[in-house]
Amino acid sequence: QVQLVESGGGLVQPGGSLRLSCAASGSFSSINTMGWYRQAPGKQRELVAVIKSGGSTNYADSVKGRFTISRDIAKNAVYLQMNSLKPEDTAVYYCNAVMRTFQSYWGQGTQVTVSS
């Protein structure tokens, strides 16, 4: 059983910043990739950013230059620093972890609302 617990969402004004955190706990061998996805009302879930165990990253074009993903392997944690937030960033943000066994796990989601 693997649990992913997210924190850090909330309400922020346009141009503001938020930092999301996600920590994995439970019984598992090793995590390969961790990442963040988001789902806005009426839209499909989309990739925001992912980071592999070696440190390589991939970002959605819409967040490049504004968001930064980082990872603490020892803590089985992943973070998303979000700067220059826009109203279109409003969504439920989900943490994802893919194990070396290719099993994929999701967090419960955290709401991010960008509004004045």
C-alpha cells in the first residue's frame, strides 16, 4: 500500500506564488518518476511537470519558466514551486509516483485557485 499526501494548495492572486509538496509513504521498493498533474473543471487531466530519479525534468509548455519541480529522494518527496501564477493555472493538482515496478500511484489532489 502506497499513500501520496499533498499539501500547499490554496487561493492566491494572479502573479503570486505557491509551493506544493507531496510525500510518499507505505511499502514500496523504489520510486522512478514523480510528478504533478492538474485537472481544471470540464477538462482532462494534464501533465504539469515530472522529474526522474536521475534528476531530468519535463514541463508542460504552459508552465515553463514559471514552475519548478524538485525532489528529495531520501524523503520520497516531490515539490512544485509555482511562480507568476495565472487564472488559467486554477485546477486540482495531483501528485503522481511511478515505481520501478511500473506501478503508478496518485494523491488525493489539492486545489489551487488563482483569482483576484
